Amino acid sequence: MKNLSGFALGILTAIGAFVDIGDLVTNAVVGSRFGLGLTWALALGVAGILLFAQMSGRVAAVSGRTIFEIVRERLGPRAGLANLVGSTFINVMSLTAQVGGIALALQLASSVDYLLWVPVAAFGLWIVVWRTKFSVLENVTGLLGLTLIVFAVAVFLLGPDWGSLARQAALPAVPSGEQPATYWYYAIALFGASMTPYEVFFYSSGAIEEKWTVKDLTRSRINVLIGFPLGGLLSLSIAAGAAIVLMPQSIQVTSLSQVVLPVAAAGGKVALAFVIVGIIAAIFGAALETTLSSGYTIAQFFGWSWGKFRRPANAARFHVTMILCLIIGIAVLLTRADPVLITEYSVVFAAVALPLTYLPILIVANDRQYMGEHVNGKATNALGVGYLVIIMVAAVAAIPLMIITGAGA
Amino acid sequence: MWHVRTGRTTAAAALCVLLATILSGCATPREQLGASVTQSISAVQTARLAITLNEHGASTFAITSTALTDALSQLTDAAHAATELDLSGGRDSSARQATLALIRQSTDAVNAAREAMNERRSLYEARTRLGELAETLTAEARRLGVPG
């Protein structure tokens, strides 16, 4: 049981971060429009998050401090503030999308309009963040989120032409009727969705919540190596289901209800029950991660007392920050802003903010003052620098491509 | 001085490239009408798939109902985009009328499917009608020059 809970942080981070509303929607959109032609972008994102989550977990375990605290101390308040502003904007946008996502998933289960579920979802989040222990929170959402494996089972049940799927993945091409700019826009969206900054902030803060030390480095590596590839596999399954069922019927995904139709086609109501539970758990997990990440980053920047391991009364400003972020999310959603659209924008803006997150992690992971003998090796550094180049290109190209393609329309 | 001038030239060149790229990405009215038709095909096919799954007992009432509501929103967006197009020629204008008429028929068909489902009536008729509309919309998309 202890081992099981030991792996839960990685699984929760992966299920919650990889298969959040952004990933569900983006992968289904991509699958329905490009088939498996963007698998390379997903693989690139999975490898990137493996590299940097492993780095941030190591920094937290060795130094006993989170990425955000060290960034402020090591790079100074200005760099820290730029990082804070960028990541808080993305966190709140992601949080808004996740709350909307929970409401949309509850609408799928009940057919009651999602707007009525928005306050319920936000209240549920607040209660869980306020009252529930970190270990319970990660175990329950992580394990329930595993029911999303039904997406992978559905692909097998649909009996696809495996050769055709393999060709789409191995020989990527822009399908007729789609523009190259749209293809690249969604490549960046997939990459951004896979490497969302809140994943590493949550992972490194979670490591502190669980009191990791140097002894836990192996556990951190295993967590990352199991959790994120699992998230990547689920993402690929979502895209494959959409490619098999929706693409031949010219259905372009614009809503969550379309995302579950391939699962219904494959496994009927039983599969649907599993997928709805999984979607609610995964998005709820992601919403908890983004809520906590919002509190973590702001509290850590200002040096406030923070953490779930403290009673709320002893980390009052940390909890108030999270409540304020939730209120902003509710307010935006109650204007009838489309949660799916917010999601699509949030993954693209996440791509823009990637350098603000990943450059400082690479710098800190190379600082002997904090890391001692556990600094990055040469191979890790070479990969890290290579990724920073890709991240910079994605960050620069994201907004122009968004304008040119009309946000992928 | 030389550095400043080179920097400005590079910035101006970059701006020109950006503007040219943005402008080359602008769609013609017929392409925009084509996008509305493509969106409508997606909505009609979603509704058809949702009620087919419901008929076969593979989907729940809540999911089918939500899928139909989402299909209606998609059709509303398509109609909105087609209505707001600023057209110049009579040929484009008649293409718009044809597109809007098809979107209206699609909206009626999805609404009819929703009513049939709420009243627990057979969905066969609605499914057949949606199938016909999908074919008509696909032909219209071809006429507007939508590839694929």
C-alpha cells in the first residue's frame, strides 16, 4: 500500500495534467482532423515533460525546496516576477478551463446544463483543497482517473486498420482540406498541452508536501517514467479513437460530447460509464493541481507559509489565494464563455509561457550550490538545451499561427 | 550606428514577413462559406452518430441529448459566420442563401431528432433525414471548392 501511494504523485500528475480538459479536447480535435499525423508532437511533448519533471523532482528532493522558491532566490525578484506573472496567468486560465470541464463532464452524466454545475464544481474543489489530505487527494483522483484506460481498450474494440494508423503516425502529412499553418498550430497546441507549466510546479511542490529527500530520487524517476508515458498513451488513444470513428464521417471535434462518442461506439454504455467517471476524476485532479499550483507559486514567490501539510489557519494567505483564483474562474465561466474555447486558448498560451518555466529549471538543476553532486549530467544538459530551442521556437510561433489560422478554425 | 540600422531593417523585414503571412492566410468569401458548410456537416454527422448509437442502446439519454444540443450550437455558429460575411458579388450572395437554407434545414432536422428522443418516438426518420442532409451539404461543400 505504501508503494502504491508512493507512485500516486506521478500517476496523479500524469492523469491530471496529461489527460486534463486541454488534452482531452486537443487530442480529440487533432485525431478528428489530422488522424495520427501529429503523434510526433505528442511524443516530443511526453519526452520533454519526462526530462523536466524528473529535473524538478530532483531539485525538490535534493534541496528540500521548490522550483519557484529557488528561481526567485537564484535569479532575483525580477526574473521571479516575470515567471510568476506568466505562470499565474496560465494557471488561472487552465483552472477556469478545468472547472468548466468538470461542469461539462457532469452535463454528460446528467444532461443538466453545465452552467448550473459550475458553482457546484468550484465548491467541491474548494472543500477538497480545504479539508482533504494531500495523500487522499492524489490517491483517489489518480486511481479513478485510471479508468480512462477505457480509451485505449476502445481503440482495440473498434478493430481499426492498424497499418493505416501506423502509416499516419510514421509518415505525417497534412490531410487535404487542411492548411499547413493549421497543422503547425495544432502541433504547438499538443506540445503546449503536454508540457503545461503547472505540471512541474505541482510535481515539485508535491514532492515537498510528501517530504521527499535524496533517498526518494529513484522513486521520483519511476514516478515520472510510469506516470507521464501512461498519460501520453491515453492521449494517443483519444486521438486514435477520434481518427477511427469521427474523421471518416467528417466530424470535427468542438465539444466534450463528441470526445466520448468513439468510446460509446466501441463499448456501449458500460464503456461510457467508465469513461465518464475517468473524465470527471481526471479533470477534477487537474483542477486540484491548477488550484494548488496557483496557491503554491504565489505563496512561494512572496515567502508566505504554504502547503497542504499545514492546517489552513497556519497557511491562511495560501488558501485565500486559491479561493480567489477559483472565484475568478467561476466569474469567467458564468459570462457563458465557452470552456472548450478557453481550453484551446490556454494550451496555446501555455506554449508561449514555456520558456519562463523551463529555462530557470535548467539553470537551477545545474547549480552545485543547491544540487551538490546531483547536478545535471552532460546528456541531460544536452537534451535540456535542445528542448529549450524547440520551446523557444514554439513560444515565438504560437501567437502568429493563432492569428493566421483563426485559432485553428 | 550601423548596428542600429541593421536592427531596424531586420525588424521591418520581420514585420513585412509577418503581415504577408497573415494576409495570405485571409480566406475568400467562398472559402469562408465553405468553412460554414464544413462546420454544418460536422454538426449533422455528430447528431446522426449520436442518435444511431442511442438507437442501438450504446449510448445514454444524457449523452445523446448533450450531443444534439452541442450540434445545434455548432449550427448556430455556422449560420452566424455565414450571415456576417461581407459579400460583393451576386454569385457569392446566392451561394450564401443556399448555405443558410441548408443550415436552417439541418437545424430543423436536429431539433426534430431531439423532440423524437424526448417523446421516446422512433429515431429512424430523423436519422434518415440527417443522412440526406449530410450528403447535400457535402455536395454543396464540393460546389464551393472545399477540398477533401
